[in-house]
Amino acid sequence: MTNSRYPDFFIVGAAKAGTTSLVEMLRGHPQVFFPHEKEPHHFFLREDDREWTIRDGKRELRLQDSLPYGEERRYLSLFDTAPADALAGDASTQYLVNETVPSAIHALRPDAKIIVALRNPSERAYSAYLHARARGEEPCESFSQALDECEAGKRRLSFATNYLEEGLYGRHLEHWKAHFAERLHVVLFEELVDQPQGTFDLIADFLAIDKRPLPREEASHKNASIELTNPLARAFRLGAKRLRRWAPAVFENGLIRRPYEWLLGKLGNKPASLSEADRARLDAYYAPHIAAIESVTGRNLPAWRP
């Protein structure tokens, strides 16, 4: 029987800012529960009736038809096996950028705690592009072409591929702070990579769970972007993405997921670095917004300035 328990805390993004690493750190903690689906995105459309779209290979689909956990009953079933004394978490990384999500969560869990991971927005944008290309969700062959579409406003309602808008953290966090105020904790990607144990200890304090030494495998960065240039490799990744969308529990089975990740690593290549021209373009775009991010987070971010 499905229960009516909503998560106790949410990791709301940003995408490609270390959220997978955070989940793996917390998933191994006896006082924390994450379901097999890391990113159910149930709340993304709960109070939003706009026509968001998502790419699936060459097709553009309605997001509403593509979220397997949009239905409340199915979403809540993810937490059926959560121990009563454990904190349940949802780590949907696009929650950060949709201004309707904070109020949707607050209406049901005003006591929820919110964790946000942030990364240099220029580097995050390029990493997100590479990730979308590998998943078959990005049609543009060049990053600069994708940025042109973002600047032209063509991706205003494109799920996970509006790379420029997603990096305006100050704007997004204002919506979250309006609803959760002191119940929000910010993690910087750079600190997560350089100081995983210290980052985890601060999160443990925030969630009021016991601190513990991180095993080596949990302290390393997860889900680094890869480049798939072979058409067969891209088709393999796209097929796996569709399987995960429609049969997520099957895909998350370790007997399937571990060989898949190993094979994907073999098929993928280390991507080219962000070009100087694209970096200059991104740095110029974000430069006026860094001060706002510093103000809303209370953190100094000199390394993010051009």
C-alpha cells in the first residue's frame, strides 16, 4: 500500500554541480534514504501548467508525458520502503530553475530542508551541454550554436537545455529563500571536489544526522561528463535513457546498472575542453550576475569572476 510520506529534504540542483556525488555520500548513511530514482522531478510540473518540452533523440516531447513520477501515487510509492527513522530525500536537479517548485514543495512540506549545489556557471553550462549531447537531448553539434538558441529565447521552456538561464543562481535562489529561508544549505562544487569530507560534515550538521568517515568510493566525484561521438554509442545511451524513463526500477538494478556504466565508460571519450571563445562569451554573460549570487549565498566567489 502506498504511503503518504513526502521527502524530508531535497537536493534541488544545480545540474552538473555534484549532486550525484552528494546523493552517493548520503545514500550510504544509515539515517538517510534515497529511492532508486535519484531525480523523479515530481514537483517540477505540480503547480506549473506551461508547455515544457524535452528532447528525445530527434523528437521533441511534451515534458508532461515524459515524467514517470508526475502522478502523485507513483511518486509516493518511491518512499514506501523508507525506514520510519530515516530522512527521505529527493534529488531532482531541475527543481532549482523552476520558480513554481518552492511553493509546491512548501505547500506539502514547509519543514523540508533544501540543499543546493552550485558550480562556476560557465563550466556548469558546458558540462550540461556535454551531458545532454550524450543523452540525445541536445540537437546542436556545437556548443556555441546551442548558446545562440539560448540567447535568442528559443529554449525558455526546454527542460535541462536552457544552459544560460540555469546558471543565474541568484535569481533562482531568491525563490527558494522566500519559502525556506534558514532551511537552505549551499554547497560549492569546488569545495565538494577538494574537500569531500568537510563538505559532508557540514551537510550532516545541517540535516542533523551523525557524521561518519566517507569511504574512498563515496568521496570521489561521480557522473563526470563524457563525449559520445560514435552513432552506435549514442543510440545505446538513448535506449538506456528511455528504459530508465519507463522502467526506472529495472534500470536501477545493480546487475544492470553497473555493467551499463562500465560499458558507457568504455564507449565514451574525454570531451574537449571549453574553448577560449565560448568561455569568454559565458564569463561576459555571467559577470553582471556574480555579485547577486554572492549576496544571496553569503559566499565570496572570486574564482567565478573573469
